[in-house]
Amino acid sequence: MTPENQRVIHCAKNIRLLLLDVDGVLTDGRLYYGNQGEELKAFNIQDGLGIKLLQRNGIEVGIITGRSSQLLSRRATELGIELVVQGREDKLTALDEMLETSHYDMQEIAFLGDDLPDLAVIRRVGLGVAVANARPIIAEHALWQTSACGGHGAVRELAELLLSAQGKLEETLAGYL
């Protein structure tokens, strides 16, 4: 194992909160608009199960996104995600405000992002992660980068990394065998 991989695993062992961007992370980043003005987004079902696996293992999941969407509110409710901050371009300020009322240290937080609004948070948390198709500057500042693109299983990949680093993945998967 390379020193870089050892550092990722070391940081992942401490994570108690995973924060996610939405467009480009939980979705592929494309926005669909219907003729009646409706907005459509596609969420990856494997990412959803990854979120549930984290929650079952004591890792809370939250969302910080620059856009506001009823679709996201619905998906967050379906997944049992209570920490949801929408319509906040300044994600670092949103994170700081979130931490005022939570019990997490910065080193216990991971963030998965893809573009410039995510950069400050990626640089600040204990485990900053970029999706495979993140902008190069995001990947450069992230401690780890998924092999899956946003909206195509990147959240699930990170979920499995966190569970593996914490020694919980095998037991979690055994429940499905």
C-alpha cells in the first residue's frame, strides 16, 4: 500500500459524517427541463444504497448544495438524510454554520465534490474527495478521487471505502449473503 493510500485509509477510519454535493456528485450534473418548466434529475440507486449502508453503520450523511430543488428534498427524505442545506453557493460558510449545532470535528467529516464551489470544503475537511470526472483543480486538492463519475456510483464507492477502512464492510456485505 502506498503512503498516499495509507493516509486515505487513516483519514477514512475517523469519518462520522459524509457530506455530499448534489449536481455532479449525486447526479451526473446534467439538468433536464420539461416543456411545462419542470426540472428532472436522475439519482443513482446504488449511491442510495451506499448512503443507507453508511447510516446503518453509524455514519451520518448530509448534503450541501448551491441549488434548491424539491426533487432533492424528496430524495433526501427517501434516504433519511436530515442534514440538508440547499441554495448555498458559499459551502464553507454553510459547513461552518452546520458545525455550530453539530457534534463533529472537522477531521470526522468527509466531503465529496466535483467543481469550484466545493473546493474550500474539500480543502478543509478531514477527507476531501473528488469524483472521477471532477474538474482538475478539485482532484488536485482532494485527498482521494473515486474511479466512478458523479451520478454513476461515486457515492457508493466512497461509502464502501469508508466502511472498509472502519472494518465494517465485510460484516455489512455478509448480511446480504
